[in-house]
Amino acid sequence: MVDINGCTASNDLAVKVLYKMHIPSAFTPNRDGKNDVFRIPPGSSISLQQLTVFDRWGKLIFKTSDVSKGWDGTYRGHDLSSGVYIYIIKGTLQGKDVFEKGTVTLLR
């Protein structure tokens, strides 16, 4: 910027872009390289404490605290059947505690 006297001014500003979490409602773990893993989408600004997935009877089938990891639709190395599974996410986002639960549909 140049003012009427010919003086210039500049400034640097650091900007951190925060993204709202958009958790997928379904995934298709058919190993085609598309939508094979249920996970928190890349670019989410959450500091993850835990992502857990349960079957309809409440049995824990997946757990991670690594935001880059996700559930591949298996339990102990075996493919689980199509259906609705329950997830719980705990962490912090933009300095606030996050506790989110919902369902995800596994489609085979």
C-alpha cells in the first residue's frame, strides 16, 4: 500500500483455517480405493482423544486415538456384515471439548 506521500506499508498475518467436522454417514469397504475406511475426514481440526465404533449390541469393534486412522469394516481380521454401527468421537476442536455420537452404515 502506498499513501499520498509515497510511503509504503506492509504487514504479515498468520491465518489458521479451521474446518468443521463432517462425519460420513456410510462407507463401502470393498477395497476399490474409494470410501473404504470410516474415519474423521482429512483436514478436520480436531485433536482426537478417541474414535470408537460399536456393533448394534454394544460390542467394541474398533478404537483409535490417531486422527489419521480409521475403521476398515473388519473385526479381528474378518469382514463384518452390512449394517448400522455406532460411533463415538471424543476430542477438542477450536479449544472446546467435543463429544459426538452417531451411526454409520457399512455397505458391502
